[in-house]
Amino acid sequence: MNICFCIDRWSDIKPETNSTLRMIHEAVLRGHRVALMYPRKLGVRDNVTTCMFHIFEPMDKVPDRAQTFYAKAAFRKQRLPVKGFDIVVLRADPPIDTLMLNFLDSVKDDTLIVNSIDGLRMANNKLYLTTFDDAHDIIPETYVSKDKEFLYDIIMSSERDKMIMKPIDGFGGSGVILLEKRAKSNIRSLLDFYIGDDERRYVIVQEYVESEDGGDVRVWMLNGEACGAYKRVPHEGDVRANLHSGGTAVKHVMTSHEKMICERVGKKLAVDGLLIAGLDIIGGKLIEVNVVSPGGIVNINKFNKTRLEKQVLDFLEQQHRRRESGFERKMAFKKQVLES
């Protein structure tokens, strides 16, 4: 099949830890025609959405190790219609380029896009968590606004001594801070800084959920089902467990409660077309749903002696076969009608 991966820059990939590289490597190992798509290279020509693709050149032997493959990979560039690809896997770093989604609107009926355009529009920021109507028992108290007085009143009237504040479109732990009532003299200043004088930026204020070791559990979801997990433990003195923020990855065996969370949340993810997602769970509560390029494949592979990228490519191939079969049946029916 023809498959392309939408990323920011090949040169920015860290081959030792990058999840997208593992998927690309597996696709090349399987003999698929693989290309890279950079959002900044998208365009429209004669009402057709095109891109300057970086197409992987064939190798005499594809290296078994992803890092070696990364070092030896070569490309040729060619502007092609996006519709010519069977699958587009969106793996550009957050925050998502919403204009890119507009470009891809014209191809979503002919090409399988993972994750789906409409699903990403719903879920590309942390507000998505508030749409789980039947899951309030597994989601912390969450408040979203850019009204400073509203948020100040929420914080000051809360019976909790600690709350978390973070930007609505942050990622990798950036901008996550711990609010403590004993430091209430700083709260108005923090709201001014995060929201801005013009009140353009939304922020989230959320119940602070503790775990025994201060860590969070990252779960990889594929087509609404949990297929791997590990724990991230924060650096001493830091509330953030994200690896980008200095956290440490450790092995984790999911509890029955965590599996229940994944099962309940997974149904909505699948319905919304969010086929690849990362859940962050702390103290038995779902803190975030990551649908824009979630990471974790390398750590899950290391701690569980598996290759999660194989499951991902198996699933994508299955989806492609299903779509092709449906198209062939439709064409056969059309032929019957024309010949009748």
C-alpha cells in the first residue's frame, strides 16, 4: 500500500526514542511505498491537494534497527496528489496546524487519515476531556475559561489546598504548574500571565490528583483498546512526569481500575475516529487524552519485550484491505447495473 507519515521535520527526529520512526521503519520493512509529508509543503493545484513528498528510496536490505535505518535512509522529492496515498498518518507535533486539516478535508473521503480530521478537530486540545458525559467519576474536577475572575473564584472557593493549572493547548508538560492556596497572593498574577491582558488564551484549572510515587501512567490506545502502558515518574521537586520535562520511564502493570478507564474511554475514541491515542492516568483518574502524535512505543517495547509498531501496521493494513474490498464490491455492483 501507499502510506505517508505527516511529520514536522525528519531531521528533528530523535531516533533513540521516537515512536513515529518505529512505525515508518516497520512500514518500510514490510515493503510498502512510504513517504513523508510536511504540513508546510501542502498546496492546491488545479483544485487538487498536493504536497512535495519525501519518498523513501529502496534499500538493498532494510536495517533491523530503527536507529540504523534512520541514519541510512535516503529520499527523492516529488510533488504528488495526497489522494494517491491509501493512508495518511498524522504525526506532526502538537499544537496541530488547523489549516493543514482544511487542506486534508478534500481527501478524507478517498484516503484513510489517522487520526480522523473531524476527530482531531474535536480532540486536539485538552477541552476534549470534558465531552465524556458518562465518565465524570474517572475524570478530575475540571474548569476551563479565560475569565480571570471566574477562575480566581473557583480556586479560592475550592476546598482543596492544591490545584493544577495549564494552557489548553500545551504539550509535553509545558506550562503545567501547581497552585497552592497558601500562595494565594500569586494566583492573580499567574492568571494574568497565562491568560494575558487581552484575555485571548484559555487555561484549565483542574483538581490535583496524587499518586503514591507522584507518577502518571501513559497508556497506548489502538482502535479504542489498550495495547501497552508504562509509568512516568517526575524528577524530584517537579509536579510534571512528562519525559520531555525530566521524568523517568519505568515498567508498569495496569490495574483493573486502569483497564476499566481505558475500556470506557476507548469506545468514544473509536467512534470519533481517534484510532491512535495516549491516555494519561494518575491516581485512578484520567488526566489527559493525547491524540496528536502520542509517544511511548519505545518504552512500552522495552518494558514488555514487544514491538508495538507491528500491531499498529497490522491494524493499518487491515483497515486498508477492508476499504479496498468495499471499493471492489461497489465497482462490481456498478458493473452489474451498467450491464443490465
